[in-house]
Amino acid sequence: MNNEAKIMDMFYRSETKPRIRERLISREQYLEFLEGQLEENKVLCVQGVEGVGVTTTLALFAKRHGSHCASYFNNGWSRYLLNPKAIVSSLQSQLELSSSNIEDGDNEKNLTTWVYRLNKMTRGKNRYFYFVFDGFDNLPVVFVDGIKSVLTPLFSVSNARFVFSGDAQNLKLYSSKPTSCSNFKRTTWMVICEVLTPT
């Protein structure tokens, strides 16, 4: 059995994934647009008016790339979801599926180990590893440093691409360096922005 066959769907392992209704308006064009933008940009921010389907679109994106996408959805109702330990635990649970084909003998489970494994797994491949984060803008200041400590190491994964919901100006708190936002395209319901990632 080849290594690709061992990789399972991480979307279904995410404890925070939203329920996706069976009958949806097709978002295929938005998914393809996001994929195209992620060819050129390491980080995208997707924003839209409340209720237009940004969270659903991000969930569909994570599901579509389930073998190589870890996701975390903050629904805004529970402070527990903003606990850095909960975020790390959820991501690690998903990442265990992606790196099951790497034999490095390291049983220690921390985010630094996963970053190393992801770099090893994606090195020399023409496929990206995606991270999707929903509900991380406009958070209480008390959570910013903790969440920043979780996200910052992930930016060092060379073949990683990131999709956040929300306004890039609000999300810049998570980067070590100043960020900028430039609109790429305006659709009827969302704006896609580039966020320059920290190094």
C-alpha cells in the first residue's frame, strides 16, 4: 500500500468543524478562486457580510482538501475555543493523520515536532498543506498572545498556505511583522485579501 493511501481525511477529525448543510448553493467558483490565489499568496483573508457563507466556504475548502488541510473554527460562543491548548490539541489531532507515513521515531507531540514533520512531508512536492482558521479576527486582546504563539511556528512550514476569515487589518495582530492588505477581487459577497506572513 502506498503512503498516499494511508492519509485520512483531517476535516472529519476537526472537533470544531461546522455542520455543512446537504443542500447548498454551489461555491465551486469561490473554492477554485481561493485555490488560484493560494498559488500566488501564502496567506489569504476572506471576509464578507455576516451570514453570506464565509464560514461555510472555508469549511467546504477544508473538506475538499481533507487529506492535506488542518482547520479550526471558532464559533464565537465559547471562550474555551480560544484557549491555545485547545487549538493545539485540535490541530495535533488532525496532523496525526497527515504524518502517519513519516517514520522519524519522535513520539513527542508538540507543535514544533509537527512543523518539522510537515516540512519533511511536503519537501520537494508540488502540493501545499493548508491551514484554515475561522473566527480569529476581533478577538479580546487577552487571547492574542496565546493564539499568536500557536500560529507563528506554523508560518515556517515552507509549503503551507493559510486561509483566515475576517479583515486582514484585524488579523495582523498575529504576525510578528507589520502586515498589509490589498484587495485582489471583489465578488458579490466577499473580499479576498493578502496578508504578508512573518518570517
